[in-house]
Amino acid sequence: QVQLVESGGGLVQAGGSLRLSCVASGSTFINTMGWYRQAPGKQRELVAEITRGGTTNYADSAKGRFTISREYAKNTVYLQMNSLKPEDTGVFYCNAGSYAGRIYWGQGTQVTVSS
């Protein structure tokens, strides 16, 4: 079983930056880790993900502004978000996929970008 704990959300003005962190515990057999956003009234959508080998994938809305990185020794994934926009507002969820094909979710952290 994998537990994911997110931190780093908050309220920021448009144009500002935030750094989200997610620590995974309970298993080291994790392949992909990523971040998803769920805006009010909308479905959860991928923001960025990174494989254990370091391959990254970004949503078009995140390209050029967000950077996902991973610290393997600490089983932690980060999302550096720059040039934030009001439309980035939502609950950000950490996601992890094991090599066995199981998917895990964190509790989410709120990000609010004011205009």
C-alpha cells in the first residue's frame, strides 16, 4: 500500500509561483508519479507526470510554466508552478502508479490564483 501526502498549496496572485510536494510512503515499487488538477465543476485532469526513468509529460496548459521533478532518495515528487493564472485554480492531487498497475491518490491540496 502506498500513501501520498501533498503539501505546498495556497493562495497566490496571478503571475506568482508555488511549489507543490508529494511524499510517497509504504512502497518503493513506484513507476510513474504525477499531478492532476480538479477545477470546480470539472473533471480531474493531468497536469504533469514523470516516470522513474525521468521521462516527463505535460498538459499543454502547463508547458513552459510548470516543471515536474522527482527526488528518488526521498520518494518525493515536486511541481514547480510559475506564472500562475486564475485558470490554474483547483485542487491538485498527487498520483502514483506502481509497477503492478495499481494507482494511488493523495488527499489533494488547494491552489487558488487570484486575478
